[in-house]
Amino acid sequence: MVNPLTVEFVVETRSARPGAVFCAAVLNMAACGMEILTSILAAAATEIGRNLCRCIFPKIKSTVRFKANLRDLEKEKKRMMDLMNDIKQQLESAEKIGRSPTPEVKIWLRDADEFVANANSVQAGVTVNDTRLYGCHCHCSQRIRLGSEVGKLLKEVETLLKAGSFPDGVVSVNDLEKPVEYLPGPSIEYQTIASRNLAELAKMLEENNVRRIGVWGMGGVGKTTLVRNMNNKLNSTSSDQCLFSIVIWITVSKEVDLKRVQREIADRLNLKMEAEESIERTARRLHQRLEKEKFLLILDDVWDNIDLD
């Protein structure tokens, strides 16, 4: 028998018929070649069929579930819009106190807006009275296209809803003000009387019923130095152990400029002020920003009464 995968030599003998031997070899080779060709074509057809099914099946599935997917899209779009509104409300409240959204939140909101616009566009192309999409075979391709778009939107909204949880918050950490800012100045660490005054001042700050503390005396006795050391002592305390969520230092001076004082407080809070904003409006905004905070406002170089209410 002739092996189709090797070279065979046919030797003519006197007793054999050469033609018969040669024809047998050729026929064996042809039959073997047909088997190989059939196997190749069968494998190719199987692979093509598999790839074709892989390509077409999702489209068929999305077309068959077209109505159900449309209902799911409407439901998921509503969930998305509710989440967007919730995040935007959080950002509006944050902006009032000088905070801004994280880059991730900005990108998410942009993608979410784009999703809603695309969903609205697809839904606008499908109406209850548009029977072409539910009956006429002439518009089968249009139904397949819309079904595919709806399927993609459902996958997209699933990803967006998961990403919209923001466990680390929607506000940028860089916008969060440092609780206490270090103020350069001489230390009173080894001064007996000054150190005693500092300890007394620190004790008063720890008392819950104390609202205001006045440090007064003749010029040059060390009032500012004492309070600066108090500020820096708070600065050296870890954030989770600090008595106050924020300490604000303002130098008033003889000529009280209330507008300037408000502006410096707002700057310390990262709170933006309008150029023509009235003193009363700024006062309300500062109060709104600080009403839930345990803060320490230090007014230095005060020569006259200041209405803090």
C-alpha cells in the first residue's frame, strides 16, 4: 500500500503490468488527497461557523430581548440620574464651603452625562407606535442595530453605577485645609512664667463651657508670643487628637477692617468670596461653614471691641 506521506518507488517487473501498478499508486494518492481536503474543509467550516455564532449570537439575543432590554434601560437610566443628582447635591454643598470635586468625580459625571444623552437618543428612536420595529421583516436590520446599542448601554450603565460609589468621597483631599498652620516666632519653652501662662491657657481651651478667652496686657509683655506658642503647640498635636478641627489666626490691628478680616477667614477656609459681596452675606456664609465645626479663631493685635456675633 502506498503511504501518502512518504515517497514511494514503483519497480516494474516482467510479470507485472506497469500500467496497473502505476494507476494503483495514482488512485491511492488521489483518494488520500480527497480525505485530507475533506478534513481541512470540515475544520474550516467548523471554525467559521463557531466564529459566526460568536459574532451573531449576542445580536440575536439582544434582538429577542429587545422589549425587556428597553425596560431595563429605562430603569437603569433612572438609577443613574438619581445617583448623579445625589452627587451633584453633595458637590453644591461642598462648593459653599470651599471644596471642589475630585478629578475622578469630574470624569464620572462627564461619562454619566454622555450615557444619559445616548440612552435618550436610542429611546427617542423607539416609540410604541413604531410598529416597524416589532413586525415588518424589512426593518429587521434596524431592530438588530438598536438591540445591539441597547445591550451596550446596559453594560455601560452597570460599570458606571459601580464606579459611582466613591468610597473615598467626592471632594478633593487637597482642598481640605490643614487644621493648624505653624507660625514662626520665639519659643517660651524655658521661660517659667510664660510656660505657666501657656499651660493655663491650654487648660482653658479644654473646657467645654469656655467660648471666648481674652489675653490682655500692656504692649510688649508677650501676649502675641504666648498665643503663637499656643497655636504651635496645637500644630504639633496629631490631627486625630487636636482639640479643634481648624485653628484660624487673624491679625486685626488698630484700624479694624471687618471686610478684610472676613476675607482672611474665608481664605483660611478655602471659601471663595464674591468681589461685591456684602459684609452681612459673607457673615452668613462663614457661619454656615463653621456652625458644625469645633474651631478656634485667634484675633491678634485687637485694640477695640469687635462684634463676633
